[in-house]
Amino acid sequence: MRSDVQDKIFDIIAREALRDPAELTTETTLDELGLDSLGLVEVIFAIEESFGVTVPFNANEPGKAEFDISSIGAITRAVEHLLAGTRPAQAVA
């Protein structure tokens, strides 16, 4: 069963990737969905707007970000940490 946070993230990513949310899993990567850097930025903006958070992500250096974008599950965990007031990098540990 998915949490409300996960449902919203699935909806955001599915909308940007022009997919049905039912096609997505927590292991799905943005690369698998064909999202390019502009799509990623749109996903980040939508997450920030939907959850009222600031995502610590630099599109110019995505590998150095504290926000794990390796999969939909990783994105969900990072957002949950932001909402809880902890650093997203702790979600990766």
C-alpha cells in the first residue's frame, strides 16, 4: 500500500513522463521513463510546489545533490525526510 506522499510523487512523475501511474514502481528510474534534464527540473518544481518544500538539488551537478533521484522510491524517501525536517541524504544511508 502506497503512502499519500508516494501517491503524489507517482502522479507527478507519471504526468511528466506521460505515463499511467500504475505503470510505475518504486524501482523505476527517471531514465527508464525517458525523462531528460528538463523533465527532471519539472518534477523537482512540482514536488516543491505540491509539498511546500525546497529540494536541495542543483541541475548543473545532479551527482553532487543531497537529494537522491536514483529511483522513484529514493525520491519518495528523500521527500519524506524533507517533510520530517531531516536531511534527504540521510534517506540514502
